[in-house]
Amino acid sequence: LLTPLLLFGFAFFQVYGSRLRQEDFPPRIVEHPSDVIVSKGEPTTLNCKAEGRPTPTIEWYKGGERVETDKDDPRSHRMLLPSGSLFFLRIVHGRRSKPDEGSYVCVARNYLGEAVSRNASLEVACE
């Protein structure tokens, strides 16, 4: 008789095939972003660092929508740093459009799963 654990292991191996290695592990966030208040036009960074094997990819979301960075558009004022942090060259904020203000999370993913950071709010200081 096969035990449930053995069955699970077999099913898991079937799904992931030979890519699954003993030393692989799902992502976990080791540095969460913090709330920031920043002046319009100034640079700022929302930190995020994750561990996992294979090394997880990082994406940022604001209000549930994926954040476009320089990886999507080289002209973007938002850059995804090698560490996974989100760097703003300058905060864009106008009377009608406030594209940078809001609540952000970073999401780290690899083939074993994903990890989501705590929410961090970016507020633009009133002048």
C-alpha cells in the first residue's frame, strides 16, 4: 500500500518532473517595503527582497494592478532594481493624475509558489 504522503510526492513529481530538486524552495519575503511620504518630483525607493531557489522573479502591484517599470518601457520613471526594490526617479503627481500615490505590494515567484509582501503606502507630501 502507498501512504498518502508517498502518493502526494509521486503526484508532485509528476507535475514538476525532473525540475524539482531537493534544495529548491518557494519564495519568501525577507525585506518588506515601508510606508513613505515623499515630495513631488523627488526620487524614492520601495524596498523588497526575497529568497528562494530558483531565485524568484519580483513584480510590483499598486491597488491590484501590475506596476509598469523600465523592464516594460525603457522610458518609465520607475525602475526595478536587481534586489527587487522599486525605484522612482521622480514622483509624478498632478492635480488630476496621481500615478505614483497608492498602496503597493511586491510579489516574488518561482515554480514552487509565490510570496506577497505587506502593503506599503506611498503618499505625496502637500506643498
